[in-house]
Amino acid sequence: MRVLNDEVPDDDDFDAGRSRGEFDHITPEDITRGTGNNPPGWLDADEIQRLRGLVPIPYVEIVPVRVDDFGRVTQIGSLLRVANDQSIVERALVAGRVLYHESIREAIARNISRDLGELALPVLPQTLTPFTVAEFFPTPGVSPYYDSRQHAIALCYVIAIAGDCKPQDETLDVEWVDTHGDKLNEFLAQMNDGHDTIVRQALAWMNL
């Protein structure tokens, strides 16, 4: 068990040998972003890679949308990226891990900011109930969702974006398509590994 407040540790506690107050300077930022001096249990890049081969990893998957003045969804967004083999350009949704000591709501906001920029201004959901759960496997064909790196369980959300979006890091562009437009099927065809299925489920969930 952990040492809390003035509790006297037993000899077999994992932190029995640590001095009192050793972690008093640690902030939530240190825990969620891996900065500063991290407490026991924080995983570095190699440890995360090892963990991916042992247990499912929690993710959030976000379908970004634009809405009109009446709150009706008019467009769906995607990230335009070069595929892993550098041969083609493919579309992806906003997605990322839920970090240690990070709430799901914080994970949604952080991953949107990382992929769409700090001025995206997402309208976070009132409820954390996802419209679907996508289970990605590292073996093709086990489910509609495939991720060669890991077994990932993704909570999927539709999030309205009110601000300006700019491509970040390896993203070539952030593009939008009308939900009832002629290019929607072409848009979906450029998504791989089951992400098109997530968008189709989002459209059905929104009655579009």
C-alpha cells in the first residue's frame, strides 16, 4: 500500500524506504506530461512499448465536426497524412492515449490541441458516454479496427470544433467534408484500419 499523510509504512511497502515529503513538489503537470521528477509508476518510451505487448491501452478517438448556428452538424474533419510506407496520403481522426493521472475529458482536450492546434476551441461533451467503443487489434481481421503496434480500446466521441485549425507535426493539412456532399464517400475511402467505420457509426449516431 502507499504511504498517505503521516501513515507509518510497513517494511514490505514499496515506498517504505523513501523519505517523507519526497514527492511534495510534484505537480499534476509532471504526472500527465512526464516533466520534472516523476513519481514511481511513470513509464518511459521503452516501457510503454513493452507494455503495449502485454495489456490493452486506453485511447480516445475524436470525430471533429463543424456545426451551424442551430447546432446541426454540417462538416466532418480529418487529418491528412502520409502513410507509414510513404507511398500514399491517407486520412486519420484525432486520436491519442489517455495518460496516467489524466481524466478522459482532459485527454480529449489535449489530443485535439495536439492535432488541431491550440486555437481549435473544442466544445467538450457534457457526458463522457462515447457513441461507440472501437477495439483495435494488432492482428488483421480480428475486428474491423487494426493497429499494428498494439491492442487498443478507443472511446469514440463527436466533438464540435469552434475555432481555427492548423496542421501540427506530421499532419499535411486539416480538411473538412460536407456530411451530405458528393465527396463524402471519397473522404471515407481514404481512411484505413477501420477509421472509416468509426465515421460511419458517428454519422448514424447523429442521424445523418
